Amino acid sequence: MPQLLLFPDPRPLVERLGTEFYRQLPERPGVYLMQDAAGLVLYVGKAKNLRQRLTSYRVANPDRMARRHLRLLRLVRKIELQECADEATALARESELLRSLKPKFNRAGVWPGNPRFLVWRLGEAKLELAIAKAPNDGWQVFGPFG
């Protein structure tokens, strides 16, 4: 038998944004930007279905959510949506926003990786290929890649 709660789980985003916000969410791919009261972007996320993804933030259950996520939800005052044509476009847009905004609550994808080069040279009847951090003398170069 499920345990009855004396108090319902907190729903900070529903309290601040309203149930109508959740009803009007599109079922499309896109990017969402969670902002604080001053308009500072705290978190950038990507979704193949914005309604489904953002609905997962409705209930802030301390037993099932990391403290970091609970802190984020307490600070969010506005969520901006950017719809995209498809999931690949949303992923590219998220990556662009992460690198330019460097939101406080995002960990992955905020800083670009070290550049790498595809290098090659033709030796005695053999082709040598490598990935290098910097172009080397005597090698043909393609890149850099992030």
C-alpha cells in the first residue's frame, strides 16, 4: 500500500508560472532557458518534446531529485522557449547557447573542448592517419575540430 503524504510535494514552478503555462507548452522539439528574477539564464536544456520535458520539472520531490535541481527550481522565475524544426536543430541551438551564456546550473557542454586536427601523410606506399592536438611538420592537416 502506498504511503500517504501529510504534505504534498512542493510545486514551485507551477506556483510561479501557473498551470496555464504547462497547458500551452508545445509538443515539439526545442530549447528552454530557465531564468531567475533578474532575467539571468540559470539553465539551458534541450527537448525533443518541450511539453513532456518541462512537465518533469512540475513536482520538486526532495526524495527523487538531486539537491542541485531543487536549488535550481527554487530560483527559476521564468522559462523562455525556443521551438526548433527537429531534435538535431535543438541540439545545435542548445550547444550554441551553452557556450555563449555559460549558465550556472549547466555542467556539460559549457566550455568548448580542446581543438583536434585530422593529420595524414603518405609514407612508403602507406597512408598514415592520426588525430593531433596541433599540426605537425610534414603532415597534411584538416581541422581544427572542437
